[in-house]
Amino acid sequence: MTAWTARDAGLVGCRHCTQVSPLGTEICPRCGGGLSSRDRTSLQRVWAWALVGVLFYIPANVYPMLITSTVGRAQESTIVGGVIELFQHGAWGVASIVFFASVIIPVGKFVAIGYLAWIVRRPHGHSPGQLLHLFEVVEWIGRWSMIDVFVVAILVALVQFDLLATINPGIAAVCFALSVVFTMLSALSFDSRALWDQIEAISDE
């Protein structure tokens, strides 16, 4: 059974305000945004933003996230190193949250975005509803990827005792924040309407 899409019905939806207009309309009558049935440059931007996000995620795990100075002695902690220290101190809950937000979520987003961008290039036969749910999860979960950066910001603001103890953010905090932003831009660049095209191609065979 062929999927019935807005393009088949002679309609095009605005990705900004969701206003539906006749196919061929170039400017949305509600918000003034540009209208197009499919974004032909979507995948190029998705791969570009995702690649930059991965490149920044690597130093985010290699370089220190926190630099703790106690009585003149400096100690650097990476993301994984901080998680291990939390486990060693018995803070299982906090360590699990940091590990999930800083490792599992970012890597999962890279895999999910790459999978969606790869699968829409050819007939795939998967349910578009399931793929759309995956895309919505990637978009929704992006807001929680900044937990590690928020924790660093709170610690830096609270722990400032001059010579006794100070906490400063490392270069990894900046890299991690940029990686999250670029990954979110990659997800926003994905044209989810393309998921239906390959379903149509399979149905028409």
C-alpha cells in the first residue's frame, strides 16, 4: 500500500509554523518563511554538522573537564576519569547520571543521526512511523546533553575559596558544549519528510 503524503495531495507544509499551503507556493502566508516540498541540501548539512560534532567530542573526552586546585596542588579530571572517581567514592547515582548524559547520550545521538541520514538515501522498507519516533527522541534528548556542562558551571560558581580550593573548567568543557550544539544543529537540519519517499519507492516497485 502506497503511503499518501502531503506532496501527493498537492500540499506543502511550513517547517516553521506548520501552515499548509498549495504545492508550488514559495512563501508561507502565515510566517513569511520559505516553502519547499523537500530540502535537497538537508543531508549535506546533517553530515557536515555531525562530523564537526564528532571532531569536537574527541577532545572533550581526551582533555580535562575540571581543573581542581587544593592548597596549591592542581588535579585534572576528564569525563570518564570523573565518573570513575565518583564510583570509587560511592556516588553511584551521580556517576551513572554523568556517564549516561556525557557518554551514552552523545554517542547514541551520533549513531542515530548517522543511521537516519544513511537510510534515507536508498529504499529501506522500514516503518516511517518508527523512524520518525527515533528522530523525535534524538531531538528531545538533545536538551539533556548539557548536564555535564551545567554541573561544571555550578561547581565553578560554588567552589571558589582562593588558596584553599578552587575549581575551574577545562578545555574539554568548551569542546563538549560545542559538540552538543553541533549535534543539535545536525538533527535540526534533517528533513524528516524524506523518510516517506523511500517507502513510496518500495511500494511502487
